[in-house]
Amino acid sequence: METDFVDWLLPRLPSHPRLEVPAGDDAAVLRSPAMRRTVVTVDMLTEGVDFIVGSDCTPREVGHKALAVNLSDLAAMAARPEAAVVAVCLPRTASVSLAEGLHEGLATLALEYDVALAGGDTNAWDGPLVISVTALGSVPPGQAWRRDGARAGDRIVVTGPCGGSLLGRHLRVMPRCREAVEIAERFAVHAAIDISDGLSLDLSRMMTASKAGCLLDLAEVPIHDDAVTMSRRQGDGRTPLDHALADGEDFELLLAMPPDDAQRLVADPPAGLAPAVIGEVIGGPGLFAVDAKGEWQPLAPRGFIHDFGG
Amino acid sequence: METDFVDWLLPRLPSHPRLEVPAGDDAAVLRSPAMRRTVVTVDMLTEGVDFIVGSDCTPREVGHKALAVNLSDLAAMAARPEAAVVAVCLPRTASVSLAEGLHEGLATLALEYDVALAGGDTNAWDGPLVISVTALGSVPPGQAWRRDGARAGDRIVVTGPCGGSLLGRHLRVMPRCREAVEIAERFAVHAAIDISDGLSLDLSRMMTASKAGCLLDLAEVPIHDDAVTMSRRQGDGRTPLDHALADGEDFELLLAMPPDDAQRLVADPPAGLAPAVIGEVIGGPGLFAVDAKGEWQPLAPRGFIHDFGG
């Protein structure tokens, strides 16, 4: 009943002044903001890999997260979210409540972030749920944050505490879009990335792209209460800091900034943000931490690496 | 090896002057053309529903088709293609040649249509291949073709012969993008849709959206040689016209045009196009055909309807 589902969905998609032609035609037409670049990103989530509906999350949470991870990518570019399109493949045996839940999660977050839902594609098959969201944002020309601009001497700032997101925060992601736009307006940022796969892994990606390295001050890494809770669990065997460095799905931002800008950001952050300076960019490659004797020790980047057997 | 695959893929993505920030960052940044609207569409193809790699198509053909069906949606809006992003979920057991083939099909078509491949998302799982393409195009403000603008008295034009696409044309789709832009520049078009699910079904969708109906002149429907071939097959039991009306995946365009414009288009079409006037829009709902006695007979829209059990 793709047709039935689309018939059900279309009147529920909120109209948006940004839509010259709304969902329901062969394509949607967007009034792009003048004098800005278009920023585009896509993320696909699959049942059994990224989530299991029912046992560890609700359809609504899947819809929320599928859009949220894309908005976090826009935040990592300092882009203002504009619109999104959604493609889903529903299990043929699924109830209508699955589709309704997905839509509710998507539409509620879209409303909160002023994102125009510009349509999508609904399919059915005998496999598990697949959802792919493409998000469009905008940024002034030449102003998008990149991950390859970190320079020796920059400070590394993280926008909030990390670790233990699997306790539930990974499903309630509220991406740092508004905060990113404000930071871009007020401060110089040389490079940025969002923490999806793990603080140390995403930091190492920024450093590799920037052909630089980083000396981390581990005592300054802000640790989320969830990381403490997880480390106390029977058999966990990891410290709260381990969790903060490797868990991922924090969806905070890592920023490489000139020292003065980093200090000013920490002293006067956007509302609701608790950023911290956690390291310094160095000329050579690799991640390092200072040990108790004051000596540099290599730090292996850890986090979630997608596995492909091929 | 998502990371490995991305490492393999990134240097192979051709650079494009439209990309201010290319694939490989958190998102891509596009130089959107000034004074034009952004047109966006998404289509997801799944193995076992839309194709079976190996037995009925190659990875390269899947990559080609996944982009082509989206470009056809842009053509149905009279939009010029600009960029595309791709999300794939690869079977964990797949060989690297699957990914290479997909990329080759995508990249070759993108080059031919001057589409900037702006990045994507690669996942792996234990399920079959899923590929979702989002295409971005552009069109002058207020100039996008819609499907809801057909008016009584308009002529219905189809841009080429239909039927029998399953013999192989459905894999070699060359969407009518260039032709659509030229038609939009030279003629008045009140409504448009591309033929993906079946001429009669897609025509009925245009009529429903336009709150109108259509009287078809079945003798004028251009029939593809493939439709003739299929109807001759043992046990087929359908006429070539049946195939032309119902098979779908022709990816020709249906246009509702003022009579004068329709005649001028047929008399002097864009290069390589053989359009035909096949009917007239009427005030009331429904599709009709004139029988041998000159009387109107209702025509049931037929074609491919996606099934969802819920």
C-alpha cells in the first residue's frame, strides 16, 4: 500500500514557506536563500545494524534519529538547516503504526529545527526497515567549516560532555545546529567535525584531513554522567574517560580554533553550551596524551568503525 | 571496511566546479546557481524488489538506474540536474567489485548529465543491496512543471514510444532532462509527469492531481518495438497497446499542453525526440478511450503499484 501510505502521509506533511512545490509531485521545489551555498548530506540507518525497533527503540525514535544525525552533519559545517527528504523501505509485514511513528519522529524534529520536509520515497519489501535521510542546509559562500583546516597551535574545543550515549542519549540527539551558527558568527573556527563514531576517532579524522596531530589534555575531557554510570556496571572494565573517548554518538562538535577564540568561546558560550578546551594541534601526525611524568604517550583512536567484509 | 571503501571511493569521485567543498567532509557544499529554485527528489532501489544483481542486471546497471530514475523526476519538473548524493547498504559478503560497479554506473551517467556527485553514505549489513539516490536540480522561480496544472482542452503529449521496457530499456534509462529544459524554454506546458509505473497509471495520477480527466486516442499511442516483441511471446496474452499503457519504466514524459503548443512541439521537437499527441484533457474525472463505434469507454489505469501489506 505504498499509494495508501503516501495518501495518508501527504496531508500530514506540514506546509512550509520554503516550499514552492511541496511533496507529492515528481520532486519538490525549494526557495533557496539568496547569496548562500547549498550544503547537502545523507545518512542511511538500517534495522539490525543501527537499531532494533521494539527491543531497543520505538519507531518515533528511529524517525527522530534518522533526521538528527543529518542535522548534526550540517552543524559540523556551520550550516543552517533548510530541508530534508526521506526514503524508507518498510518491512511488508509492518503495521501502519511503524510508518506513523517514523513520521511523528521526523516531523516533530523538523518543526523544532525549522526544516521543510520536502517529500520522499516509500517502498516495501521482505527485509528489515531501512531509512535514508538527505538534509539540505545553507551557509554563506566560503564560510562552511571543513575538517581539513586545523593548524598547529589551534586549540581543540569540544562542545559538551561525552561518553555513555548508549544509555539513551543516542536516541534523543539534539544536534548543535543553532549553536554552530552562533559560534560561526562570533568566533574564528579553522576546522570542525561532529562526534558520531567516538571523540578520539573523529578527532583523528580531523587531524588526518588537516595533515596535523593533536596533544590531548585528558584531564580536561568533559565526561558525561552516563559514562560514569556505564563504567560502574558489572563487567564493564572501562573507565569513564575510556567511554568519553571511544563511545561515540555524542553528537557534540569538535572545533579547531585559534587560542584566543577558544578562550572567548569557553568564557562566553552560546546559551546551554558547556564547551571545554581539551587539546592543542601539533605539526606532526598522530594523537598524543601527556602521562603523569609529563611525557607524551601515543593515543590510539578508538570508536565505531563500520565493518564491511568484502 | 566502510572506511576502506570510502578511502577507495573519494579519489575516484570527479571534482566538479559546482562543489565548493567536495565529498569527504561532514557534508558537501554546492555553489547553487543564482536566481533559481532548488529541486530535490529521492528514490530508493532494493535488491529483490527493483532488481536482482547477477541474474537480471550488473552492479553497473544498478548504479546507472538508481541515478537515472531520479534525473527523470527532475526532467518531469523541467529542472536542470545539478548534483546527487548516494546512500548504499552493501551486503557484508559482497565483493569490492559490487561497489566498483555501482560507482562506475553512477559516475558515468553523472558525467554525461553534468551532475556533481557530492558524496554519500556507505553501510554494510547482512541484508541485500539497498541504494538511495537524492538528486538536486534547478529551475527558474515559478517555472517548475507540476502535475496538477492540466486544464480541459489541453492536449496530452508523450515524448516517445512506450511498452516492453523490461526487455532491457529499463536498465539503460536516459532521462529526458535536456529535452525537458528545451521544451520548457520553447513551449507552454501546464502539467508534466514521467512514466515510471505505466502510461495509463501515471496519466491518471496527473489527472487526479489536476482534478480533470482525459480522453485518450488509443490509435495515437506510440508503441515501442519491445512491446510488440513481448506481446508475441508464448503465453503473453497481451497486445502491444496493453504493454504500452501498463508496463511502465519507459521514463518518457507525459505533458499537458495548450493545443497550439502541442502541435508546434510535434512538428519541431528537440533533437532525437518523437513526441505524439495521444489525448485531450476533459473537465470530468477518469480516463476514457473512444471505441470503434465512436463511444467513450472507461479505461482502467494500469501499471506497477508498490505493495505494502500493513
